[in-house]
Amino acid sequence: MQANAFDMSNVANIHHPFADYTLADAVKLANNNRNLNLLPPVGSLSEAREVVQAMVNRAGFLWITGMAALDVLDAAIENRELKASCRLI
């Protein structure tokens, strides 16, 4: 784990119902982006969501991985059932 990285051990690892993607994957995606930009790792799920949302906003196409990442992050942050509402239906 990187120094000051968000501790995922006390968070349930949510699996996307329609994609092979998990909450851990979404946090890793955010941290990889932060690392590429020479920034420290994310400190919370909300911060990871902000990073991924910024990545989605900059993409010039419909980015399926970004949508799946936002789905699992939103479900974890809002403590809701992912199958009820997600971007990949």
C-alpha cells in the first residue's frame, strides 16, 4: 500500500453486477491516476469518486470502465443496491 493510502480493509468490496469490476478496482484506478500526476493517493471513497469523475469528464468518448467505477463508488458511498440504478444497463 502506498504511504497515506485509503485503507480498504473496513469497506465491503462491491462487485458490479454487469461488469467484471469491483470497488477495489475503482480505488486503484483513482490512485493510478493520482500517481501519474505525481499526487498522493486518495484518502476516501469520495475523493476517489472525484478523481474518477474528472477522468470521465476529460474522456472524449463513452468510457465504460469509468462508468463502472462510478457505479461501484456511488453504491459504496451512498450504501445502496447497485442493481437498482447503474449506468451500464
